[in-house]
Amino acid sequence: MKKLKISLIHLDIHHGLADENRAALLALIRQSAAEGAQVIVAPELSISGYSFDNRAAVAPLVETMEGPTVSALRDLARSLKVYICIGLAIENVPSGAYTNSAVVVDTDGEIVCRYDKINAESRWACPGNPRQDNTFDTPWGRAGVLICSDSYYGLMPRVTALRNADLLLVPANWPPAGLDPRELWRARALENGLYLAACNRTGMD
């Protein structure tokens, strides 16, 4: 298997400032690629910030799959020849449903995976389909994606492993108090025989 260098961008996300967060993220992706990263992972909801009381509050920050963030990432991945995994709030067309999603773009700028969080934020996000395929192929093996708390429980990482994933990418947003998921992640990796790379955010909402 080829050697793989992964960059985890623990971005200081400023709540509600999408343009500022996007610019910071794109700059850090360029820096990561310049330092040799081949797979680059950003946090959960890395453009909008995390905490929203209702659908109306998050509505100005939700994007489509053809929106500015995914479009910019496709161009950047193609030019830098890297894989990029990012978490963001997505509006599904034509239903109008909102999801907490992760999108993966490959070195050709193609979207190779879209995963919608199943254990979703009940105040605004619709849960993802439990049967959605969260895996994709890379030159280093098969990879999968789960968002934050979806990776804590045994079943979803196990299903990902049964889809022959060698690596699990986890865009995350966990607070400094309460549950520390690092022991859970170690357990999920060990019991499924796969590698796990989790990218949290920093800063405060």
C-alpha cells in the first residue's frame, strides 16, 4: 500500500461567518497540500458553525451541492491533486430539507462521497438514510466517512468496515466538556480493524 499523508484542519470556526470561514479553510487546504498532504479533512459544519436553535437560524448559511463551498473545493482539489473531506449544512433540492453532511472531492474534482449525519441535530437537520453508502475508493485503499457522534456507536463503524473500508474519516464538532470520544474512537478502530482519523474544530460558537 502506498504511503498516505493526512492533514486534519482543526479550524477556529467563527459562528455564522460563512465567507470568513470559507476563506480560512481554503487557505489552510492550500497550505496542507503544499506540505505534502494527500487527504485533507475539515471539521463538521466548518462553514456555518455548529449551534442553531431552529431551521430559520441556520437557513442563511445552508448551501446546495452546487454552492460556493463545494464548487471552490472541486476546483481546488483538481488543481492541487488532493482529496478533500468537509462537513457543511446542505439544502437538498428540490425537497428543501436540510442535512448535516460531509462531502468528499477527489483529485479530479469529482464528488466521490456525500454522507448525511444520521444522529442529526433535531432542531434543524433531517437524519440521513441509514442505508446510504458512505465509502469511496482511493489509491491507498477504501475509505469511509461518518460525522462526529455517528462514529461513537458500534453499528455504523461496523457497517463501514463491512463495506471494506480501511480508513474512517470523521469530521467532528465536540465540546471541551462532557464526553471525550477519543476512547470510543480507539475502540471502533480496534474492533473493526481499520484506521480512524478525526478532525475536530476549535474556537467557540
